[in-house]
Amino acid sequence: MGDVQKLVSAPDETKGRLVSIFVGAVLLPSLALSYVAMHFVHQLASARKASEIKYATGLLYIIEKELGQTAQSKALEAAHMLEPEVLLEGRPAEIDAALRKQGVGAGVFQTLRLETSSPRMIVRTLRMGNRREIEVSPEVLAAIGSFADGAGEDSVPWPAREGQTGGILRFKFNCDYAHHKLIRDYFENEFKRQKGDQTLVVRVSEPDGEVLYETAPTRSDVNFEVSREMESPSFRGLKLAMRYRDLSIEQGVRRWQHWTWILIGFIDIMLGAGLLLVYSNVRRELHLSRLKSDFVANVSHELKTPLALVRLFAETLELGRVPSEDKAQQYYRVINKESQRLTQLINNILDFSRIEAGRKEYRFAPTDVGRIVREVIEAYRFQIEQQGFALEVGIADDLPEVNADKEAIAQALLNLVNNAIKYSRDDKFLRLDVRRDGDRVLISVTDRGIGVAKGEQKKIFEKFYRAENSLVHETKGSGLGLALVQHIMQAHGGTVDVESALGKGSTFTLVLPIRNERT
């Protein structure tokens, strides 16, 4: 017997170990990978922040460079409007008056002058600048040598013939013009055309913090994480700063980091849920496999016991060893009872196989439920009374016919009666009630047996399931009866209800709809 138990339990234990290994081999590496991924995401976030700051710093450098080029273009444009002598002399009052005369306006430049390295180069420069021959007086040439070295001024090469540089145009815009007119023109024209990124905000401010221009309105308390101080003389001291419109670089990186962590966590949860589902399904299949093994053992016992009795009494009758006619009649009744028991067991097994294969069919017809109950009771009355049960039957008079399969309803009722008989202890009581309840007919089977715990009242309708009770396991059964009852009632559009308490008995009720449209 010990060897048999080892053979039966070994496969389950092996499968259990395989399940544990599977869960450990997949779940633990996944958690380790997630930990590494989160650490990597932290490093990636730092690298992303550094990259964003580097990009913003480079963009500010480009903006400053383009502002300087804009200033140079404006200076060259103004210089070409002036007479050569005025440009060479570089006197602010004369330049301001000449530019006002040309319609440029006053107060644009603090300084604007042209420097060259030789008188010959001056003449060539003037010729290129005004596209005509000019004779320069000695006084003008002498004045060039007295100019300063250009410290604190912007400069741009002055073109000569054949791509040569004719000199250096030195200039410095007035602060008011450079800080307002030039900066606004650049950001509202060239900047929008070339870098129309609406997610970035660029701010230009004075050294004291006064805001000169912003590409988009922002609150005064927001933090501009990247800044650069301009070095061009016309814009010296001004501060360029940049940030994202809605979030700072730090906030944007943190949001990306958090959402990435959430995604990793969600993947882990889904993987864990999947593993849990697989694990629970495998455990369920293992449990079902064990229940099937128990089913085979129980059915073998259920078949063996009545067959042994039938064979024993049949041989006794055949050999004429019956002491009296009354005894012979008793033997015949035993043989008939055990034959019915075998028939019921085989019918349960066959019906179960048809249900599993999806080939179970029902023949619905108008049926007198009260008559079915009477026939079942009469067929098993002797067995019930012989085992000492007190039998009570209550059948209402106003029962309507229901559309049902007569044999299926009888089989369901018989399964409930057999369970009531098998699982009763000393208080052997059995009552059947049939009554109408609205548009339903109720068939109740009540006993005072061992009862069913509340936590198991749904599980007992599962195939092969047997409640965790010592008396249940001492009593042989297939574990199919209640599963078949439930299937029969569902096929009829009804239900099977149970009211029970441990040690106080049970009441199982078949609920049949009167107007069953199933065919």
C-alpha cells in the first residue's frame, strides 16, 4: 500500500517542483532585471539632463552670434549711406546728422568709423564703398592715424575689390537702440523663421534683472536653468536665459524618469499577474488531476460493492441455499436495489462524458413535476425506510406543468436523495417538498446530516470536488452528482440552491421556471 501511495503522489510532487522552478526561474530574474533597469533609467535621466543643458547652451551661443551678425549688417547698411569723408572722420555728431538726413533716425550709433592701414587702401576703400573715384585730402589722411584702437567697439571687415578687405568698420550702437530695437527685430523675424520651437522660451535681461524681451510670457518666479552673458560691446552685460515653456529641464527629466519607472513597474505587475495566473491554473490542473485519480478509485469501489452483492445473492439463489421464500424475496430486492444503484452510477458517468464532449441532449416536454417526485420516492422508498430514515413528502395540489426533460429531472432529484442518505449520521430524516413560487416550481430535499460549510457551498458543484469533512471522505462517491444536477438545472433555465450549516443538515432546492422556452 505504501508503494502505491508513493506512485500516486510522486507525479504531483514532481509537477509541484517544476512549477516552483518555473516561477523562480522567471519571476526572480525579472525582478533583478527591473532593479538594474531602474538604476539604468536613473543614469539615463542624468545623461538626458546633461544633454538638454548642452543643447540649450549651444542654442544660446548661436543666438548671441546671430545677434552680433545682425548688428554688423545694420552697421554696414548705415555706413554705405554715408559720404566717405564723414565715415572716415567718424565724428558722432556729423554721422548722426547724416543718418537722420537719410531717414535712419537719430541716436542709433555711439560710434561709427572706418579704419584702413594705408592711404592707398583708403582710396580703394572709398571707391568700393561709394562706387566712384574720390580724392582724399591730406587732412583726412592725417586724421586716420589719430583714431583709437577700437577697444569697446564692435567691428566688421569693410570689403574692397576682388574680395579683399579694405579696412575695418568699427561701431557701437546706443544702448537704447541695441537693447530694444535690434533685439526685438531679431527675435520677431529671424529667430521665428529659423528656430520657431514653441516649447522653448528665451529671455533677454539687463544686468540688474530687468527683462528686455521674452519669446513667450513667463512668471517672474520661474527658474531659467541655462543662461549666458553676452560679450559683444553693443550688447555687453545683457543676459540670455532659456527654459522650456511648461516645465523646467529638471522637471521634464524627472517626469520622463517617473513615467519610465511606472512603465517598468507596470510590466513587472503584468508579468507577476501572468505568472500568478499560470501558477494558479497549473495548481488547479494538478488538483483536478488528483481529484480524477480519487474519482477513479471511488468509482471502482462504487462498482465493486454492488457487483459483489449482486453476485453473492445471485449465486445463493442459483444454488438453492435460500431457507425460505421470504428470504428469497429479500435477496431479489437487494439485487434489484444494487442494480438500480449501478444504473444510476453508470448513467452519471455517461452523462458526465456527454457533458464534457458537449453532446448532452435534453428532450423537453410538458411535465408533471409532482408525478416525477412520487415515482422517485416509490422506487426508493424501500431503501430509504430500510436504512431507518423518517420520510416526509409534501406535494402541493396547484402545481402547473413545466417544460422539462422528465428523465433529467428525475436523475437530478435522485442524486440529491442519495446524497441526503449517504451523508446523514444518527438523525436520519428526509423530507421532499414540491411547491409553486410565482412563476417557478421548487423541489426541495431536506436532511439532518453533516451539512456543508458556507465556504464550500459553491465548490461542491464543481466536478470531482468533495468537501473537507472526515465523513465525506469515509463515504465513497464519484464527485459528479452535484455537478450533473447543476448542469441539468442550467439546461432547464433554472438553478439549484443550497442552505446548509455544519452539523445541522442541508436543504437543496431545484428551481424550475414554469415558462421554459428551451427546446
